[in-house]
Amino acid sequence: MTVYEFAKGLILEAGINVKKIMKQDIEIETKSNPNDLVTNVDKATEKYIFDNVMQTYPEHLVIGEEGHGHNLKDESGVVWVIDPIDGTLNFVHQKENFAISIGVFNDGKPYAGFVFDVMNDVLYHAKVGEGAYENGNLLPCIESSPLNTSVIGLNPNWLTKPRLEEMFKPIVEESRSVRAYGSAALEIICVATGKLGGYITPRLQPWDFAGGLIILQEVGGIGTDLMGNALSIYEPSSIVMANPQLHAELLEFHFQKNNEIIEALQQRLKNNK
Ligand code: IPD
Ligand code: CA
Ligand code: CA
């Protein structure tokens, strides 16, 4: 069995477990602030994936949101980047619209991505060079669109931050409309499936985007930071994921001229990562 097939089976099993545990009472705790939630299901799911990976591939390395993982020294080896529940607020408040996300990298290069929309039983998966799939169906390459006919994924909370508001407001105004779904992984999948033209956020952790990015790239989408730099799985970053035309337009007409705001943002991310 390949690592890809193993990971596919594992994420599906993890999803079945999530559905089982969530029938019982969910224990909710807060993390960095009262709106930053974690549940026993997040923790149990990450432990389940971590334990299974370690049992089968003891030499592999893991970066997990809830603390399971290794201190990575360099890019060598196979690295699993895991978000056990992406969209924990949705999980707690809606019991849907959340995903398990896994990105697997080999010597720093993308190998395979998985985003499992648990409640809808839809697994998005891609092995680099072999196309991206929605369950068993091959996803077509995404179509390009300019900003004025694109729907953008952007959390409105960012428009309450003074400098970001300055940068994001013209994008909101020029776009066809804006949506916020509350799970970065699923929003990146929306870009990969053409439901959104692009997804923008000033701050995301590697586990939020690793799985989705690999799937998006496999259908011709582009994911970088707001300066156009390649994303790293070792640090948080600002994010723009979009079809190629929209990605180019956003960089050229919106982000490049705001490089001062973006540089300050990236610096803040580096300081408190
Ligand atoms: C969060 C979600 C959310 C995004 C946040 C993430 P979590 O992940 O992806 O959509 O806006 O930045 O932290 O905490 O639910 O795993
Ligand atoms: Ca997340
Ligand atoms: Ca999470």
C-alpha cells in the first residue's frame, strides 16, 4: 500500500470516529481567546491520526495543530501536516461545515493532499501529478475569472481591522460578492471546485492550508502569500489562493501597492508564530 492509499483510508476512518464521538457530549475548551475553541473531538482525532501514522511509519514526521508532532529541523523526510477539525467553531455551533485536513510532504515537496468534509461524506484528495478527486470523480481544471465576476472567500472580521480594511475594502467592492464559510480548508476546496474564484486571509497556519493547497494546485489553482511568495509548511502566513487570472489581478492591482501593510503583517506573524 502506498502512503497515499494509507492516508486516504486513515482520514476516512478518522471521519467515522468523529461522527461517533460527536453523538456524545462534546467537551469545549478555549485556547488563545474566548472565541478560539478546541474540543475533545479535535484532540482525539489528532491523536488517532498521529498514533496510526507512527505505528505504520515510525520514521515519518508530524506537524499537528493540537500538539502531536515533532520538532522539525529541516525539510528532509516525509512530513504530515494535520488539522484534525478545521472549522471548530462550525463543529461546535452547527455540527457541520468542518473538515479534517491532511497534507503530506516529501523532502519539502508536496506529495498528497486530503480534505474530508465529514458530514457530507465527501473526500477531496490529490496525489501530485495524478489529478485531484472529489470522492471517485476527477475534478476538472479550474476556470479563470476576473475579480468583477468572482465570488471571494474572505472573513468579514478582517474588515474591522483598520489597515486591513484599507486593503480589503476595494477588493470587496470590486468583487461580485463575498462569502465566509468558517473553514479555511473547505474554502480552499471551494476555489479548487470553482465555487469561489479566490480565498484571501491575512493569517493562516500550515495545518489550515496544507491539504487544500495540494488539491488546489493539482487543478491549476495558485496559492501564495499576499506578496506572491511560495507558502511554507513551517510557519504561518498571509494567504491568497485563487484561479490564475484572479491571483495575478489581486497581486498586481491590490496587494503589490499595499506592500507596506503586508510587510508589517508578515513581521507580526513571524514575531508571534
Ligand atoms: C480556523 C478556520 C477558520 C480560519 C481560522 C482558522 P480551526 O481553523 O479555518 O476558517 O478563519 O484562521 O484558525 O481553528 O477551526 O481549526
Ligand atoms: Ca484550522
Ligand atoms: Ca483545527
